[in-house]
Amino acid sequence: MYGSIALCCGRTCKALGDRIAEILGLEPEPVDFIEFSNGNLMINFPGETVREKDVFVLQSGERSLLQKEEKPCKIVSNDIVELLQMIYALKDSAGRITAVTPYFPYARSDKKDKPRIAITAKMMFDLLESVRADRVLTMNLHCPQSQGFSNIPVDQLMSFPVFLKKIEEMSYDRMTFLAPDSGSILDNDFLAMHTARAIKRAGGVPDISTAYVKKERVDDSEHPVVRTVEGVEDLSGRPVIIGDDEILSGRSLILAAQTAEDKGAEEIYAFITHGILSGQAVELIQKSSIRKLYITDTVEFDREKAERISGTKPDRIETLSVASVFAEAILRTHEGKSLSSLFL
């Protein structure tokens, strides 16, 4: 058995870390980030010892709204080094170190689909192992099978419990769950199934249908071609729920919403775990047919910064916190208990 829980937060998701710490009833470990003029970084933990403690190092692998102010690649790379350096600074004292990556770095780079490119998601797992992290705790990997890249244990949490609570609050008995592409079908079917069960428990009669958008990509750009909606012919009078693991430029989501609108949909809601929202995404969402985009705080969304960059007040975007899911997972990991029930 390890010592008490110690939570160490990087700079990409300090707000989420504070929420997790509050739920767990503890204070995050103090961390000093010292940046030198040559670009080097030194990390120091000036607080009390973490010797033999169960240490959870929190750092997300992505940030929101970068592309109009600075070079995103440079910042993301620095954040990754920050995560690795935090773990490496603790490795000789901590009893166990769990890398908590709400958004896993380079999660989308999970396959070799052209010659001479890196499967960078695999490289990230290797790097975490090399700095002697003992476990990884993350949420909604782009490809769940990429857990198999890791030689150390990986727990993948899901945002479903938080999304389902909000969907239940909408109090609709008649809905269509629309996957924006074929890769999201299973997750959308899962949401549809549990929504139907919740409606039954409340005494209602669920009328739930599922469909998916047939999408084609001709290259690696952020400009996919949407062909049609498969599974339904008419969405008139049916609120539409679109779910996906992440939103980057927003174009795929908006095209899916437009396709649903062409089928008669009038109320369209999107539930996306990782709200990266880079470039003109906020502006595009505000002008789209999507009534509300729900994202989580795996990637910190700064509303004031979003308004400043986009020139638009992001009133169609709402953040749902997954701090309670991570806090429970951290507590169960510390106590050696199962995480299965966190997946519904």
C-alpha cells in the first residue's frame, strides 16, 4: 500500500486540477515553473516530501484556441516536456506515479497511414514509461485500441456519465443520436441505449433512433466531404444529439449538423469530450445550426480569450466538468478498487 495521495498539476489544466483537489479534499502540491531566456524549463516542487506517496501528475496534451496567437506545435511540445519533466523530478521519491492526461498527447496520431511517419501516440506511451511513470489515466482516446501501445497499465475513462446527466435534464422522450462519422457509431449507440434506459426508469416511453453521417476524406486536411445521413430519412420533430471524442476546427461537426438540418432537424445539440476549438472554430459554431455545444474541461476553455480571438461571445458553448469522474478514478486507483462502474 502506498502513502497518501499527492496531486501535482501542470499548467495546461490547472482549473481542472483545482476542482479534482477540492473533491478529494486535498491541496495540490506546490510547483515552480522556471523559464530561462534560452527556452529551457526547470521544474521544482518546493513543498513537503512526496516520499512513498501515491502521486498523480495532471497535465493535458492539448490546449484550446492557439492558432491565431502563437504556434500550436511549439506550445503543445513544451507542455509534453513539462509533463515528462514533472514525472522525472518525482521518480526517485514517489511510491507510485500515475500520469493523468485528460486529453492524451497526440492521441490522433495512432496509425501509420503513409510511409515514413511516426505513430506518435505510441511514442508518447514510450516516453511516459521512459521517465518511470507507473500508470496512465486518461479520457476518451481517439482510438481505444491505442491503449495496447503502452507497456504500463492504462485506464481510459469516459465522459458518458456527465453527458447522460445533461441529456436527461433535457427531458426529451423522442431523439435521434447522430454519429458524425463511422468511427463514432459505437459511442453514439452507447449514449442512445443508456438514454433510453433512463427514460424508462423515469416512467417514460423512449422513442430513440440512431444514424450516422457518411463522410469521406481525400487527404489529411480539416475539410472532409459529407455525403449523406445513413439510418434515417426524416429528422423532422426530433431533437438530434451529435457525439464525438473531440472538436478541432469544427468543420466536420458543422457539416454533420447541416446534413441533419437538410433532413428536417430543427434542434441540434453536440456533446464533444475534448473541446480544442482551434482557429475559427468558436466563430463557426456561433454561426452554425447547432443550438448548444457541450464540451468538458479535459481541455481548458477560456471564454474571455475565446471572445477576444473570435470576436464573438461563445454563448452556444457550455463546459461540463469531468472533475468528479477523475477524482473518483484517482481515489479508486489509490485504494486498489475497480473502475468498471465509472463506465456505466
